[in-house]
Amino acid sequence: MSEWIGDNIGIIEMAFTGAVVLGLCAWQYWQVRDAGKPPKDE
């Protein structure tokens, strides 16, 4: 397993970084989307 990680560390790192970036973008999108709506209790 460690040999596989050593051989593919670049791919793993790119995939992890991409997942983090996409997660942040999705979180930001949900924040903005919710902010644009009027409050439900009013």
C-alpha cells in the first residue's frame, strides 16, 4: 500500500486539493444562496 501511495502521491494530492476547493466553493454557494432569501420567520 505504501508503495502505491509513493507512486501516486501527485495524483492523490491533486485529488485531495481539488476536493477541498470544490467543497469550499459549494459551501460558499450555499452561504450566498441562503443569504439571498428572505428570512422564513417573517
